[in-house]
Amino acid sequence: MSLALLILLPFGSSLLLGMLYLFTSLRSERLYALIGVGAPLLISLIALWLGYGQLQGAESLHVSLFTWLSIDALRIEFALSFDHLSAVMMAFVSVIGTLIHLFAVGYMRGDAGFGKFFAYFNFFMGAMALLVLADNPIILFIGWELVGLASYLLIGFYHRESANVTAANKAFIANRVGDFGFIMALVLLFGAVGEGGFSFSAIEAQIYSVDHALLSLIGVLLFVGAMGKSAQIPLYVWLPDAMAGPTPVSALIHAATMVTAGVYMVARFDFLYVLIPAVGLFIAVIGILSALLSALIATMQSDIKKILAYSTMSQLGYMFVAVGLGAYGAGIFHVFTHAFFKALLFMGVGAVIIALHHEQNIFKMGGLRRFMPLVFYPMLIATLALSGVAPFAGFFSKDAILAAAVASEYPLFGVLGLVVAFLTAYYMMRLLLLVFVAPAKHRHTSLHVSPYLSLPLLPLALGSAVAGFWGMGGAYGGGDALTHFLSLSDYAHHLTHKSEYLLALLSNLIAFAGFALAYRRFASGAREPQPTALFERWILERFYVDALYHALLVVPLRRISLWCERIVDDRFVDGTLGLFSGGYRTLATHFSTLQNGNVRHYALYFLSGVSLLSLLLLWRL
Amino acid sequence: MSPLHFLLLGTLLFGIGLVGVIARRNLFVVYMSIELMLSAVNLLLATFSRIRGDEGGAVLSLLLIAVIAAEAAIFLAMIIALFRAKRSIDAHDFTQLSQEHNA
């Protein structure tokens, strides 16, 4: 029952908020905020309570609410489950989601669509809860699609500007491409194992009977879905544009919901991916390429939110390296810690944007440390955590991934991972220095930061600092508690403690090198970069990927559409129809001259008819 | 004279009447053509009666001559009525059966 509540509460409150917004003239922000924050708060409490039960060793929960479809072999239960993986995901999604809701109360204050916003926001939480709690791939897919819908609604929230709507469409379409892969995978999977039940546990039991080639295809297609949802090459283009939405939306998409879904899905199908290491390698390659590409792009961006967007993509790349190499626990661990500091960073950035009246260019900011210490220090912690500085949360999770990569058959992933770590440290420190430390470009007298905007940062700062201890590896006195708790089909790797310390030292040194480089270049302020070198220009133009997609997909599609409209529809279809109607018309005109009212003519017709009949009779007889 | 000659004559008269109905515009000529066709048919009736050796047909055709005379009275009255309506006995002036002329 409590599982059903986890789904029903956010959807219910979303419905209630939507009804209130649409059908009543109530515009009390207090009321909307109360309902809008109350629902996620409740589900956080339930999720934490249930999660605590799982920690204490309770059985995983399985609830079948009703049979949704039952056609021959196709039997889909609307079933929810709450195992260790769901527990971890649900706990941080709901808690961080609640904090973001709280932040949104401050951020959206005074917006005409306040009620609508919270209706969408709760809907987003409900969709994510459905995705995480699903007991079979079909229900997971429903959640998956609803998450896409919610993101579409929220990215295009300021729908009066057409650029925002375009961004929302882009997100939706890119996700559709991925979803196509996902659907194909589900169909194939059902064809292979659907007869014997389609819940995750049933699939796991039958997975060994599936042909290896088919399994690989399913694995790749599932990952195509993850590419779309989790913004990996080549379907990542929507993520930076998704910054068009209000900042709390970005926080929610990047930290708690949406983009983590892909990693979660791969971890959920760990029993499948563990059998197809070649596909895993493909995932890892895509992951590391995405991580590198986006980290490079992030170093040259000047829009504060876009930097964070590319940073998310880069961190997602890490996670896919982990799950691709079979270190599912490490991947989920990074999802978990990343949620804390990425939510914090987005919310901090949101506070900055509000304080500066929607200025987003970091080169026009500066010196904000004095005015908003409650934003600066949490963001400093988050930056350190994201850059993987010991002992903050990001260090342990990133270290787990790097260790898994180094110990795998392909240590190159580890090396590239360290390069990405360097870039991460560089671009994050660049952001922090330019916004908070560099001399101010404008004289601020006082910048007001509402407590709604700054207070939710504090628990997240605490989380960014300490969340990593839960999954701390053996080398640091922990016992990989999180990984053991998740009990996914991780591949066993063994690094000696000594090499693990060495790796940690190396990654910290690299992070500090990134900080130092950023400090040298940006501590005393800088102008917006004017790219001179070819490579810099490439980075600034985001490797022309958007332009490439535009030229390869958008332009030909538009041409074909125009051709269809002008030639096929206008000339061919309308022409054929015109021939029919025009011919009929001409024929009718000719016929009508026969009926001229002249009785003598009628007599002629009559007589010709009689003559013909007579001839016929003569001939037949 | 064999009955074939009568049949030929009847057909010829009928054809003349037909051409008259179709080709002439004067209502009187049209009327006379119609009468001609009727008489041609009457002649054929009498001929067939003779061929069959059944005198009933000959009696019927005699009666029919009387009917034709009566019909002539009606026809002439109708032509007078038409002339009163349009001051014309040209068949082209009477096209009320077609829709465009009604309007």
C-alpha cells in the first residue's frame, strides 16, 4: 500500500494542483506551495521509512495493483517493487526532489503560472517514482515516457518565447529517437521471454535461454533509449538547450529525475548486460567520449547554466563507463552522490540568476561572495565534491569508477577518466571564480537572497560533503557498504590498497592542477573568450554537432516536407482530384444542353430510344 | 397490290411525319406531322388486320379516324391557347420545360 502511495501522492497532488489552477480563481501561492511541497515531503518520508526497512534487511516488496493487460501470453501486471536498488534511487530522488521543490517556491515567486508549475513538478516526481518502482519493463517504460512528457512541459514552461518551445520540442524529439530503441528492445525481449512472465525477476530467470546475438541487440537498443534520456552521444543535443526551462527544472532534471533514468535502467538490467560484455564496452566507450566531449565544451561556455548542463553530461558519461564495465554499484553510487552536488550547484546558480535579475553570462558577474555567502560556501563544497577532492562525496564515487576502470581490461578508460577529472576541476573552478571571486563588473549595493533560495542548499551541502562515506571503498576504512547493499551483478575487481591510494592521490593532484590553472587564468577576472585557435573555435561552437544535425536531419526533412506539400499534395493529389471533379463538371455541362426545353428535341430523343429498342428487339429475335 | 406496299407506304408516311415533328418550328406544321404519323399507324393497323384476315382491326382503324378527328379539336384549341400566351406559334418560343427558361 505504501508503495502505491509513493506513486499516487505526487500524481494526485499534481492533479489537484492542476484542477485548482484551471478551474478555480485561487491564486494563493501559499496554498499551491503547501500542496506542491507537501506531497514530495510525504513521499520522502515514506521512501526513507521503507528504505530504512530495506537497510535493516527487510524482504524486498512486490505489489501488484491490478492486471493491466491480459491477452494470451501478453500479461502485464501493474506491479511495483521496492528492492535495494529502488530504495537507494527512491530515497535520494524524493529527498532531493523535495528540496528542489522548496527552492522552487522561492524561485517561482510572483510567476503567473505558479500553480501550473507545481502541478508539472509533482507530475515529474510521480513519473520518476513510477519509473524507479516499476516491477516490469512495461511499467518502467510508462514512467520513462511520462518523465519525457514532464520534461517537455517544464522545459517549455516559459512558452511565450519561441526559443523555449523549440528547446522543449528538441528535448522531446531527441528522446523519442531514444524511446524508439527502447520500444524495439522491449518487443524483442518480450518475444524472447514474454511467455514465462515479464517482471524483472521472471526475465532474469529466463535470460540464459536467450540467444546471445539477440541479447546483444536488445542490450544495444535499450542503451539507445538510455542515450536519449541520459544525454549521451549522439542524442545529447537536447540537454544544453533544456536550460531554457526555469532553473529548478534544470536542477530536477539533472539531479533527481530524468537523466539518471538511463543509468538506472542499465543497472536494473544488470543481469542482461552482464552476459554481453561487448555491448558493455560499447556503452563505456560512448560514456567516456560523451564525458570528454562535454567537459571540453564546458571549458569554453559562458552561460552559467550551460556549463552545468555539459558538466552533467560529462558526469553521466562517467556513470556509463562504470555500468558499461560492469561496475553497476559504482555507477549508481555516482548517480547518488552526483544528485546532491548537482542539485546544489543548480540551485546556487538559480539563486545567483535571481539575484542578478536573470543575468546568465559568467563574464558579466563577479564578486558575489561578499553578498551571498550562504550561496557561495555550499557551492564551493559542491564544486570540490564534483571535482573529486577528498573527502567530499564525489571523490569516493568517482574513485570507485576510476578504480573499476583501471582494474578492468581496458585501463585506458581510467586514463581518459583522469583527463575528464582535470577538465571538470578546471571548468568548475572557472565558474566559481568568475561568479564569486573575480572583481565585480557592476557595483552591487545589496543583493537579496530569499531564504527559500539559500536554505535548501545547506542540507545538500552537508550531503555533498558526507554522502560519499556510505559507499567508501575498503581502502579508506569503509566497506563498500552501498555497493554491497545494492547487490548488483558487479564484476569483481581487486586493486591493492596501495594502488588505490596512488589513484586517489593522482586524481586529487589532477583536480588541484585544474583548480590552479583556473585560478591563474580567472581569479582576477577575465574577458569573454575570443577564440583564435582553430581548436578553441571548435569547442566554442560545440564541435558543430548541432549544425551537423541541422544540415543532416533538419534541412533534408524540411526539403522533403516542402516537396511533399508542393509537388505531391498540390500537383499530384489535388491535380488528380481536380481532373475528376473538372471532368464531371464539363460532362454535366454538355449533358445539360440536351435538356433545353424544346419539345421537338425531346421527341427526337424519344424516337431514337424507341428505334434503338426496336432494333434491339429485331436483332435479339 | 400486295400488303407489303401498304406497309412501305405506312412507314414512309410515318417517317415524313417524324421529320416534320423534329425539323419544323411552326406549331401547325408540327401538329399536321403528328396527325400524319397517327394516320400512318392507322394505315398499318388496317393493313395488319387485312393480313391476318381479322376484320376487328379494320373496325378499330375506322373508329380511330373518329378519335383522330376529336383529337384535332383539342389540338387546335391548345394551339390557340399557346398563341394567346405568347403571341407566337413558333415552337422555339415554348421552352418552359427547361430549367433555365423557367428562372
